[in-house]
Amino acid sequence: MEKFLENLQEAEKIIRTSDHMIYVTFPLIKDKRLLLKILLDAKTAVAKGINSILQYEYLYKRINLYKDAKTNFRTFQEQCAPKYKITKQEIKLILELFDLVEKHKQSPFEFIKNEKIIILSENLKTKTLSVANLKEFLVLAKNILRKIRETMKNHS
């Protein structure tokens, strides 16, 4: 099976699971680790969606791919996003999601307060992650996957 299809299917599976976790599981057990898992899964799903687009476009020789992830993301942003109707606002949210995951990975300390996760950085700056933020990231991931499917269907 084509790599871009595999990525797409994995992303869709991750989104279904995360959706269930945030709307069903989390309200029942209220465990902060679940919110962090949903955050990481949302990032994985979005990244797989982006990779799927890049691989599909590369397969049809419309773009070049590089070893550098930042260069590939720029290619996605400049050449692919408009074609797939991914808006500037969605790109901004993608970057926010990736930044939050990075802050989480580097954070020496996190805690939960009023159903929000507070992520502390080395210099004690805080980033707050709420259930509403996570739902927004999941909606973003779903929209991107829907746009990928529609665009690929129309161009095949």
C-alpha cells in the first residue's frame, strides 16, 4: 500500500481514539495523563496528515522532499496548503500545536488545575492547555484529514 495512504489511515484511527478519549473517557476519570496523550496524539495525527500530503505530491513529482523537516514543512505551507484549502489560521493552529508538544517534552514540571494542564518551562514560564484547546486541535486534525481526502479524490 502507498505510504501516503497508510499515514492517512493511521491519522484517522488516532483521531477516532482521541475523540473518544476527550468526549467519553476524560470526563469520567479526569486524569491529566489522558490530556497529555490526546495532545501528543493530535500532533501525531496532524503530522501524519502533512506527511501524507507531502508523499502524495512527491509521488506525482509536484514537489521535492528534503532530509530537513523544517524545509519540508515550508514546502507544505507554501506549495501544498493552498491546493488542499488549508487556511492560514489552520497553519497557525498547527504551529501552536507543535509548539505546545515541544514545550511539554522540554518541561521539567506539569500539573493540573481546574481541568487545565499548566506546563512550566525551565525559566518558569507557563503554557496552559485546556480541554477546549484539545478539542480545537482535534477539530483541526479532522478538518485537515477531510480536506486531504477531498483533494486527493478530486485529483486522482
